[in-house]
Amino acid sequence: MRTKGSAKELERVRLIAARMFAQEKSTHEISTTLSVDDQTVRAWRRAWRKKGSAGLLARPHPGPPARLTPEEQQQLVRMLAKEPAAYGFAKHLWTTPLVAKLIAQTFGVQYHSDYVGTLLHALGFSCQKPMRRAKERDESRIEKWRQESWPELLKKKRRGTP
């Protein structure tokens, strides 16, 4: 599991280790001082011997840059607070294909609907599915049945039970 902290913070710890390598400190001493595992220090030492301190620098994350700026992402969050009908969609709930259309119309950026779910999760949204209920369902009659009829059914003994 990755150590907690930003890339710059972790890089700072590795560069401290590099100075300790130059002072010929032992692996155990470095791992104890920096609160990391011995195996981690040995891996850092190999990288340091191979490339020097440059081998311990943070590397940029792989992959293309984000297509939506942080400001556009926040605008999307505000837009999703409203119903789809507010943006001309004939739906009552947001779906990932619908959000992909909204992003394309508003920002001119094409996303596959499968990726939109990942993007929404990163923005703090979670998948919500409405409960399926009959339109004719009468909550007051159900509650009345639970209060009056259900206790009576529980009191009755079944035939053949000891």
C-alpha cells in the first residue's frame, strides 16, 4: 500500500535518505530515522546508486492531463445539483450517459459514459438507484396494516406446532 502524503512530501523523505546514503548510514538506521521499512530503504539505495538523487525524485503521474479544468469540474458539480430537465433533458434522474451528454454540450469535451462514473466518483458522487415502488402504493394503509393486522397474525398459533 502506498504511503500517505503528497508526491512532494514523499520525495522530500527520499532526498533525506539520499543525504544519509552519502554519509554511509546503515539501512536500519535510515529506516528507523525515517519510519519506513528496511526493504524500502534498500530499494531507494539501489535507485540512488544507479541514478543519484535524480533517481529518487517524484515522477509525474502517467496518463493524459485532465480534459476538464478544476473550475469546470466544480461547475459540473453545481449543474448536477439541478434536475436534468433544467438542461433540456426529458429525464428525471441523472445517468452516466446523460452526464456525458451534458459535459459534451456544456464544455465541448467527449467522455465515454463508463468513464463518467469514475469522474463523478472522484468529484464525490456515489451511485444511487431509486427504490422501485408501485405507483398505487398507499403508505398510510401499509402503516395501519403493520400496526393492527400484523400483530394479530403473530399472535395466532400455527397448526401442528408444539
